[in-house]
Amino acid sequence: MDWNRFNTQLRSAVDTGKVIYGTKETLRECLVGEPKLVVVSKNIKNITKKEIEHFSNKLKIHFIEYPENGFELGSVCGKPFNISSLVIKDLGQSSIVDVINLKEVVEEKMTKSKIKAEKRQVKEEKKAEKSKAKKLKEIQKEEDDEKSIKEDAALKGILKIKKK
């Protein structure tokens, strides 16, 4: 994700939209309100992060873990204090959802390419199995031919002995 673009759009949402700060308020808004986006900083408590992420996923709310600490997130929002988490209820004039959707499109393309690669690998494995089976059949046929030749030679020897 282009974090510079995300930062500018986040600041635009803070200036023109409705943003609520704090972990308790974030949890409350996830359960009661209709937030558009949830952002948590890198240094939020792990239990709290998992709880917020769980509710966000259940309610299909965009969840983003900001790669910097809370002080950096606070400075991006124009606040002189640490922000562990925030909720954007109204986007205002920002196009932060476009930045997020670009991330999802890139992730979707990556998963599609992984699926294609896996399919290719399965096809190659099937091809290798078929060629291996074909080689085994050829070897078996050669062994059967050798046995029949030896049996024919042995049979001819027996016939010669009987004729005498």
C-alpha cells in the first residue's frame, strides 16, 4: 500500500469527515455504530488489536494496521498525542477507500496469480506422473519381451531334446 497517499487521505478524512479516537471508542463504534474504516497502530496491545480486528471482520468493516507507532499515527492526524486506534465514521472529502481498494485489488491479483501457479504446478506434476507411468509400461513390456524370448529359447531347447 502507498502509505504516503494513505497518510494524506487519512489527514483529509480527519479534517473534513468524522473521526473518533481511542480503543474503547473504537470497540464501541464497531459494535454499535457504522464505521467505514478502523485503523490501529503497530504498538497497540495485541489482545485489543485482535478484539478490534475480530469485530471488524465479523461486521465487514475495513481494518488496517498502521505500520508505525501511535505517535506517528497521531502526528499524521494532526494531534499532539499518541493514537492507538481510530474509527472513521464519515469520510468527508477524502478518497481513502480508493487507496484501500487498490490494496485489495493488488492482493486479489496476487492470490489469482498464486492460484494460477498452483494449477500450473499440478498440471506439471500430472504430466510427470503420466510420463513416469508410460516409462514403467515400456520397461514392463521390455521385461515381458525378454521373458518370452528366454521362454522361446528354453522351449526350443526342450523340443531339440525331445527330437533326439
